[in-house]
Amino acid sequence: MSLSNFIRLIENELRKIFVQKSFIITLILLFIPIIVLGRWDYVEKESGAAKAENWRTELKIENKKIEEALAEQNSSDLPAFAKEQKETYEFNKYRLAHNISPIQQHTVLDFMKKGAIVTNFIGILLIYFASNMMSKEHQWKTINFLLVKPSTRRMIYYAKFLSLVVLYFIFSFAIIIYSFIIGSALNGLDFSAQPVLQYVNNHVVEQGILPSLLNDYLINLLPYLFFVAVAYFLSTVLRTSSISLLISIILLATSDVIATLLRTKNWSKFLPFMHTDLTVYTKGINIENGMRIEFSIAVLVVYILLFLVTAGELFKKRDVAGQ
């Protein structure tokens, strides 16, 4: 099959998604939390004027309290306490030295960065579409048209998955547009922004607002695709959407808990659940287990391909008469 034909398969799968009422409802649902964030931003803006005038004094007082707390802290409690307090202390010190206020600026770019938190809902939405993708074919009585010669059947299966990847970018772009609209309505077309501060390898570093925005909106792509691959695999193997949806959402909701429980095991770093939160790498190396983001990405890609290829082969060999 040529690349152009494969791209047309992806376009066809996207058209199937776009005509569903659930897709329109999803776009509406993504707009609601942006409105809520806008309301909070407005309240913060109204109450932030007085704080903006005294931020240097407040940071100096906070750092003095941190110094006193560290001096009085018991040695047994110091490691966990000191790490968090040291970061806060260094951030405050850097802001004072470079005159970078911690008070939110309330600009368009600032609100768009705040809106990135809504991307946390995309994982659940993609799992829903992945779980229902095959069941919809049965519902529409179009499944037999997909079960043609094995090579084409496999490509159709992969095209469906890649349409979900495109859907991630569509939902992310929708959130960006919503955030831009609400941010502009609240703050006008003010695109000024302070640098984003990060604590990397025991040092405070600055990151531009645009690279930070790109990171915020794309950091969850691979972790979500892993859960989507699981949902897609289960829906293909079990031929039911409800069970695959339930299992995948439970895994998504408990992945952090699973990672915490297994973190002390040496072999745990080869499990996908240890790598479903890539945001830990925005602070540099994961010192606790020595892993790097390159390793986490590689593990996620391997598991995604494992689920995808396995289910693709099962779908290729599926008996038409059994449908």
C-alpha cells in the first residue's frame, strides 16, 4: 500500500470521528474548564494589585523563615524537607536577584500556559474514542468492509490508531484556541511574558514562554498514547468497548500509585507505569532511580508498539465469519 493511500485511510478514519456527536460534545466539554480558569484568573487579577507591590518584601521574609526552619529541623526529617525548601529558597533568591516577580502577569500567553492543565482530560477522551472505535464499526455494520485481504486489514488497523494520534493534536489545538480567546477577552492582546523558572540539577534556569508552552502541551503525548494503545488492544481482543474503557481508565488513574509501590524494585524501571509522568524531567534528571527522559520515551514507545503490533496481527487474522 502506498503512502498516499495510507494517508487517505487516516483521513477517512478522522471523518468517521468528526461526524460523531461525541466529538462535538468533547470540544464543548474542553471549553468548560477554560471558562472556569478564566473566572479564577479574573478574581486573581482583581486581588493581585496589592501583592504585586510588596512581592520583594514577601520573598525576603519567606527566605528568612526557610533559613530558620532548616536550622531547627531534626536531622531525621531533613532530607525530604530540605529538598522542597531549598528549591523554594533558590527560586526566591533568583527572583530577587533578577527582579522577576512571582505574581502572575495576566497576559494572553500567561493564560494559555495556565490552560495547558486542561490537556490532562485528553487522556480520558482518547481512551473513550479508542475503546469505541471497533465497536462503532460493528454498530454501523461496516466491519465486514474492513476485513479484506490481510495486508490492507493491518494498514486499516494502524490508520485507526494514527487517527487517534492526530486527535490528540486536534484537542490540544482546541485548548490553545480556547485559552487564547478567553485570555484575550480578560487581558487584551498583551503578549508580554516573564521567563519560566525551573530548578534543574540544583540550579535555577530560565526558559522562554514559547518553549515552555510547547512542553506543557506535548509532554503528555506519549504517556497518553500508551493508555490509548492499551484501550485499543483490549477493544480489539475482547471485542467490547465497556471493559476496555473501564480497565484503561483504571490504569490511567492508578498509574502513579503503581509506580510509587514498585519504585524500590530494580526491575520496575522496565515497566511502563514508571514512565507515564514525564513532567518529572522538567526538573532535570530523576535522581531517585537514575532514569533519564530518553530512557522513559524508549520504554513507552516499545510498549506502544508491542500492544499495537500484537493487536494488529490478531485483527489481520480475524475470521470474517466470526463477526
